[in-house]
Amino acid sequence: MAGEPQADCLFCKVVTGEVPATLVRETETTVAFRDINPQAPTHVLIVPRVHYPDAASLAAAEPQIAADLLVAAGEVAAQEKVDGTGFRIVFNTGTGAGQTVFHAHAHLLGGRGLNWPPG
Ligand code: AMP
Ligand code: ZN
């Protein structure tokens, strides 16, 4: 069924605690944790507890949870004190865009200057 946990999914395992992560925020529908290979002083991943392969499919199926993800990203930005200087929320979608984990996730990046356009 759509949204059900996937046995072979790394971020489903972070959600259940089977794979350890440094959690920074939890809500009823989302979990936020530090990226294991940070690309900025603040690099936090925000994931829905439910499993969808990418952000667009999450938004199409469960728009409220997609909105929850963005609210959580804003709360983490404030918690990490990058809301004043600026931050970026990234949803890599598809291998050609660098997606490597196929459980929807937002990257929250901040704490340094962020060039535009990105690479
Ligand atoms: P993406 O390439 O957009 O799919 O993002 C996947 C992100 O997950 C990468 O930035 C990885 O560094 C990060 N990552 C992979 N494994 C872990 C893990 N066990 N805990 C935290 N972050 C992870
Ligand atoms: Zn998953």
C-alpha cells in the first residue's frame, strides 16, 4: 500500500530507529536528523514517517504531510539559527539530480554562503 514502510529502505529504518541517526526534531509525521556527510555547517534531512520514493509522489498522495515537511524544515532552520542568514531546502529527485535514497527527504542547508545556480 502507498506510504507503507519498505524493508530495504534506509530512511524507513532511521524512522523506526533500526538505523541510528542524530535526531534534531520529531513531529507526528516527520523526523529530522543530521546528514552523515554534511555539505554545509547545518545540513539536516527532514523525512516523512511514511514511505514515498520522492517529494513529488509524497505531495501527490499526501499533500498535508508534504506541507508538514516544509513546516518542519522551517522549524529546524529556526532551531539551528540559520533562519536569519538564509538557508536552502533541496529535494533531489531522480538519479540524474543526485538522488541516492529513494525515500522522500528535504535537505536543509545553511550556515555558509550558498551559490545560485547550484551545481
Ligand atoms: P540524496 O542524494 O538527495 O538522495 O540524499 C541522501 C543523503 O543521505 C546524502 O546527503 C547522504 O549523505 C545522506 N545519508 C546517507 N546515509 C545516511 C545515514 N545513515 N544517516 C544520515 N544521512 C545519510
Ligand atoms: Zn522508506
